[in-house]
Amino acid sequence: MNLDLFDYDLPEHLIAAFPAERRDASRLLVLPAEGDPAHRAFTDLPGHLRPGDLLVLNDTRVMPVRLLGSLRGGGRAELLLLHCVSSSPTRWTALAKPGRRLRPGDTVEIGGVMTAHIEAVEADGSRVACFEHDGAFADRLEELGRMPLPPYILKSRERGAPEDALAAWDALDRERYQTVYARRLGSIAAPTAGLHFTPELFARLDAMGVERAFVTLHVGAGTFKPVTAEDTSAHEMHSEEWEVPPEAAERIEGARRAGRRIVAVGTTSVRTLETAAQADGKVRPGAGSTKLFIEPGFRFRVVDAMVTNFHLPRSTLLLLVSAFAGRDRVLAAYREAVAAGYRFYSYGDATLLHRSPADRATEPG
């Protein structure tokens, strides 16, 4: 499909640079399968779910993999760690800034207690860095690393900001750029739809009989990768690791057999479930890597409704939600949200999308 079909105008001031005061203080745009959008608060979510619905959430935990340092010889440098190549010695692939200046043989000093030696430049522009450090690398990373916020948030925040403000914001992000149920360390970006949930909201959902299951998808570099091909079929996703534990698979199959709805929290949960689904829609326990790219025409086998944030124009995530709820309806809802002053992207407001009737009628192919 032509990528121009998935574009929309968004004023810069609607991009949320900071989280709401409370996790569940965001707004919620509800897009039914048919009919007009409804404007609600996120705390109204229980009123749009049913007893017996199964929420499926991604329990991945974000690693503080953004390292700020100085280039030996002068100048600032930044590394965003992507993948551990080896643990002895500690070697990672990383995105680098400024990319053109970080060449093999360069050294980055980090916090006075760790150094990164640039060993190679990969074909995709990432660097291979070998680290010297005292103690366990995980401890140094926890001490020195910052949360890997999306570039559009960093750009908005860091323009002229003092260093002490950046440090204070990082302390905020360590709590708020992490879901309250995050437990399996491995992501370089948060599954942001889950950021709105609180223990109090879960207690309300429990009381009304909404069930929960947890799967894992460790969000990788692909979350930052733009779609550059004008024909979306030419885009290739980065590989990401996923797992559906036996308990989750049992809950999902129990809900499906009983005719209860599967409500995925976030596009990462959607991709995990649709990756794990068999041809008949049965979800079996398992683990692996996925490059699943969902665009209009995709046949959903498992998910009936989805909680998700608002997504970037011309992005794989906008393609996914357009496939799920219908491109025209999604873009019309986005235009309505812009007019109503919703906050967009990772720290922004949420949507509750129901699967379009057109998708339900689609045959495998």
C-alpha cells in the first residue's frame, strides 16, 4: 500500500513530552466497531469492558540503556544499547550519536567509571562497542544508564534544558516509563498502552470479573525505525523476542472457547498473540522471535479489542491499528482527537479500538 495513505497532521504542542500527573489521568477515545467515537477518561475503561473479558498485557521491563558520555579527545557522545553480543568481555551493538564521529578505535568515557571502545560499524549503521567496567555490567547500567525515551520526547525536552533538569526528568522516567506490572527485563522501549494502568484500576476490573494474562515481547530497535519505502510491502520489521507462557495460553484458549473477548493491551501484545496463533486461531505456549508486520489486509485470528496510544504518522503502528479498526475510521478518529486537544504518542492519551466488521469478514489468504 502507498504510505501516503497513513499520514495526518499533528501540531507539535500535542506531543506529550511528560506523563500525566497520575497514570490513569489520561483521556480515552473509544472507537466502536461501528458508530461515532466516544470521548472518555481512562478511569472509565471498566465501563467499556465486559465481565469475562480477558486483558492480555506485555510484562516486559525497560532497560536503562541510554548512555551519555564524552568522546576521548573532546565532544559529547551517546550510545543506545540494542543487543548484547557477549558478556565476557561485555560487548553490545548500539546506536550512536553523533554517528559520523564515532568510528572504530574511538573511546567513549561514561560517568568516570566505564569506557566504551568502538570496534566496528555494522551495515545498518549501528556500532559494536566493547565495555570496560568495574563490577557487574548490569549494576553499572542501572547506575549510569538513562531510560531510552523516543527521540521526539528527547528533542522536545532537551532544547536548552539544564543538566540538573535532565537528571530530575530521568528519575521521573525510571518510574513512569515502566508499567506497574513490568517484570521481565529486556526492552529498549516501553509497551506504552500499559502505562495508564494502576493497581486501583486493576482492582476495579477484578471486581467486575475482567481477567488478565501476561505475555512478553521485548521491544527492540524496530520501534524507532521509520517506514522509508513508499510501498509498505517493501518494509522489513526488526526481529523481536516473544513468549506466551503455558498459563497465558490456557487462559486465552479458555476465553476463546467460552466466546469471551480477548482485549490486547498494546500493539506489542497484539503482535505476540497473532504471531503465536495457529491457522485456526488457537494460541499455543511457546517462544521465539518475530518480524510480523501487520498492515491492512491482515487477518486477525485472536484479538477482539485493543487498548493502545496514538501513533506516529506513516509508522508501522499506525498501519497496524488501521488494519485492526479500519484506516478511514482510525484517521477520522485521529483528526477528531487533534481537534479535541488529546495528547499524543508514548506519554499521551489512549484509545480503545474494536475490530472492524470488514476484518471479521476477511478470509485467509
